[in-house]
Amino acid sequence: MSDHQRAEPSRTAGERASLTGFLQYQRETLAMKCAGLTTSRLREKAIPPSGLSLLGLVRHVAEVERMWFQVVWNGEDVAGYWPGKVNGTFAEFATDSADPDEAFRIWHAACARSRAIVEAAESLDATVRRRDEVYTLRYILTHMIEEYARHNGHADLLRERIDGATGE
């Protein structure tokens, strides 16, 4: 599919390094699925009637990174990256005028911020309360791995429909 490299998660690391390694691997997988495509191909809604596109997925996970790490974990009052989004549907993230350079820049910055937040946390057992729920950092990392893995499955299907490229 591309020569984009992913760092394999360690098979012997401790829990924290395993969770962060698998999350980073999933992030790199999405980048790999998007590599080498033109703007129009990144915007393409390749599986009708779904409004899902690879660019929409990138914009979505940027928002998910912001929400879980900055808002939920860190308690920051930060606005969404793309104003006007009403309910988070993929159609809203996959606009025909979305700028891939902007989306990837924002996503990479959100991931870097997330990594810094996780690094600064004392323990995977540390907790945060949001509304009526309590979350550990372990839960948030595990949820983010699941979030990316699910969407990378979507990305597999989209990429195959766009140009026939398949691969892990």
C-alpha cells in the first residue's frame, strides 16, 4: 500500500508502554491507509450510502483525541477543531471542502498533545470524573485503541474501494 513505516508494539513491555505502543501503532495504521492519496481521493465517500471518507476519519479521530485526553482527562475547556459540527456524524466530518493538510496537521498536533498528557500522568490507575462517570487512564487508553482499531477497519474498506490497495 505504501512505504509508511509503523513501529511494532513491544512484545515484552510493561502495561503502560504496551498500551501507548498499541495506540501509536493504530494511529500509524490510519496514516498508512491515507498515504499517497490525492485530496479528492481522501475526500471520496467510497461506500455509498455512507458519508464516510478517509479524510472524515482523520478529522473524527482528531476530535476524539481532543475530547478524551484534553477535555475528559485534563479537564481543559477547548473548543472543537471544526466549528459548526452538530452531532459528530461522519457526514459532518467528511465535507467536500475539507482541507487534508489542515486535517492532518491538526490530527498530528492532537496526537502529540495526547502523548504529552499521558506521559505526564502519574499512573494508569489515576482517575478523573466527568459528569457522572469515573475513568482511569488505563480505560481511556484502551478505549482509544478500540476506537482506532474500529475505524482502521473502515479505512481498510474505503482504501480498497478507492484504489484496490489492501494490506494490514
